[in-house]
Amino acid sequence: MTAAVMESLDVDEPTANILRTKYWKRYGATMIGMVRHHNIRAHDFLHRSHRFDVRPLIRAEKGLAFKLNQLPGRKVLVTNAPLHYARAVLKHLGILRCFDSLWGVEQMKLHGRFRPKPSVTMMRHILAHEGVHPKRAILVEDTLENLRGARAAGLRTVHVFHPGTPFSHGKNGRPDFVDLRVKNVGHLLLRKHPVRGAF
């Protein structure tokens, strides 16, 4: 992502890293800041920032497809990554067919503006489009801010927390907007009364 900012704006690495972090924290996606503040085309930036082989970077628990299929309800992927990248990751993991629909950042646009997670408005829009009442939906997510937005939209929430994940540093305890905290998908299956829902 930093390299894409450097290339798009012709700036050095420290500057690009500052902008990347600033836009990600402010908008939920670096791409939005690039579009709003630098007139960079979203499509171009998304392809530039996700132009690499995902396969060597992916780690997953064993039997993930089987575990996902054991969970009740429809599975809808909602990601702030571009759709082509999300598809590549899911395909490599062998779980693309586990999902009933996919929402990439390109689809998260309302009234001409991108509104990715943690946008409450976008989450409600997705629920309406999927025909799911918020009380019957659960967001399973590793980023607490996205779970906070989902709770504000009326969803139940599951925080996937593992010390090896990028967003785990410095996070202890379970916030009040998180219904359940697990280390992996398999832990959902171990629940006596598994969490049920559409997301």
C-alpha cells in the first residue's frame, strides 16, 4: 500500500507511509483519501496497491471450508479490499464457494462517495440489499472499529482475535460492542449454542 502511494504521488516512503496511515484511519481505506485529496482514480489505485501474488502471504487454519460449511446461515463477505483481491484470496484458500455473495470496496459507494466499513450507513445498505434484518446478522471480523460500526447498525458481533493477526497488537479484553471473541472459525463450532446469522 505504501509503495502504491509512493508511485501514485511521486513521494518518498516516509511521506507515503504517513498518508497511507492517515487516510486508512480517517476513511477506513487509504484509497478514499487518495481519491478525495489527490484526484487519483479509485480503480487504478486499487489495482496498483493489490498487484502482487497473495499465495505466499496467506495462512489459514486446517479444514476451513468444511468448518465454514458447518456454520448455519448464509455467508456474505464484506471487505474493504478490492473484489479481485478478495476473490484471489478466497480461491487460494479453497473457500470461494462457501460465500453466497461478495462485497468489495468498489461496491461500497453511496451517493457518489465510498463508505467502507465501519460505515453504519453502508452496513444497513448491505443488509437491505441482501434482504437480512440486522438482528439476524452477525459480523465476524478482526478489526474492532468495524465491529463497533456493525453494532451501531444493529448486528451482533464476533471478534476474531489471534496474536498473529495485524490488528491484535495492544488489544486486551472484550469491548461491550463485541458479543463473542474467538481465535479462529473452528472455535465458533465448539460453542454449545453457536452464533447464528447471515454474515
